[in-house]
Amino acid sequence: MDAGDAAMLRTQVLLDRVHFSPGEIDARGGTNTTRALAAFQRHQGLDASGELDARTWEALTAGNTPALVTHTLSAEDVAGPFAALPEDMMAQAEQASLGYETLLEALGERFHAAPALLRRLNPGTEFEAGAQILVPNIGEAAPLAEPARVVVSKSDSVVRLVDAQGEVYAQFPASTGTERDPLPIGEWTIDGVATDPTFHYNPDLFWDADPSHAKAVLPPGPNNPVGTVWIDLSKPHYGIHGTPEPQNIGKTQSHGCIRMTNWSARRVAEVVKPGMTAVLEE
């Protein structure tokens, strides 16, 4: 890994730790990282350029936190079970659970990292019990506070947590709908939170559903279509939820709901509560 990638890796890790998430950490950067940098800069009273300038780097690295830590793989880490999953919804409904397909997928989710990055950080390593691997140091710098409201921005493809003074103190990438399945702009309320939810598949609600499909209940798991968290909104059939494809968050569109990485959705789910306002805006 060259110096530029190493600097980007540390930037992404430090942004993640202070709740301005770059999404899946990959040491490559991109639009999610640019938006995270701009939000962090606003929070710090800096010029919100989205560029990693000297003042931003100084603010990010003030605690001298290392980007990487060593993790020793345990027997539990590698135990699985890991198995390939069918792509077809009806076939997924027949599974006992929708768990991780590979160990690297599970580790990527745990450490907020692209599986390819874990390979880059640990060349030639056998990912087996007892192996010591380098992983992003994603421990939180401080606990996330309860927001006054949640704001979902369609134009910026983010979910923001806003305090009572109107200050954005946390931001996470999101995918927010299409022309066919638009984000329901307006002010809604949070009705509840479900962790490890089942997914009630109704092909009548999806314009691109296979015509042979019937209603089905898909089992829980990180590869469930709504991931590991569902934050229910007062708008029927809509929610803020996780995803089986963290690499696509903030880059591809959704069927109208608000998709986040599973780890970001869990962070938000831990601090919201029923009755809280969720503003969905252009």
C-alpha cells in the first residue's frame, strides 16, 4: 500500500470513529468519503471543501489514533457456518437463515471494511484460527448521542443525525430510491426498531419482481434484503434499514426505502426511539 492509500485509509477510519462515516472502508476514497469529509469539516467549523487539507488532517488526527490494530482470529470467528446463498427471493425464503457467505464477508462487516482491503492488508495470510491480522481500528471515539431528529437527504445520499440546536453531529451514506420508487419526501415519525428482522416479501410492491413469485417471508441474517436492522417509519412499507451489499451504499439506488450499511444502521437504531421525527428531503 502506497503513502496515498495509507493516508486515505487512516482518513476513512478516523471519520468512521467520529460518526462521519465514509461507508465501507476501502483505502480508495470516492463520493462517500468526500461527503463525510465535508460534513466533518462543517462540524469542526472548517471550510467544507470535502478535500483533505492540512487543517482537516490536523483535526482528524488530534488524538494520534492508529488506523490499524491487530486482531487474532478465534475459533468462533472462523466457525461460520459460511455458505453461498441463492439469488432468487423464493429460494432465499427456503433457507434457515441468510448468513455470511464467506469469512472475509463476516470480517469486513465486523471491521467496516471491504473484503478486498482485508486481503491487501494481510497478503499471504491464511485466515484461520490463531492467525493475527491487521484490521481497521473502528472503535468509537465517543458514544453516539440521541438526536432531536433524523434527516435523510436524497441529493446528498446520506442520513444525518441532528441535535436540538440544528447541528449535524453524525452522518452516514445511504441509498434513497429511484424515479420509479421515489423517496417519500416529507416529515414522518419513527414507529419502532427491529433487529435481525425477517423480510416480508410482497412482489406486488416491486415493479421489477419476477412474475412467478408469490408472497414469502425471508429469514433473518446479514444477507437478508433489509440487512440486520429495520427502523420503521410512519409511511406504510417504508423504513431505514441495512443491506447485504455495503459496497453499493450511496452509489446505487433502492426501491424507495433508505438503505445503509448494516453497521451504520445499527448505530442509528441504537439512538433513535418511537415518536422521533424523520425528515426525508430532496
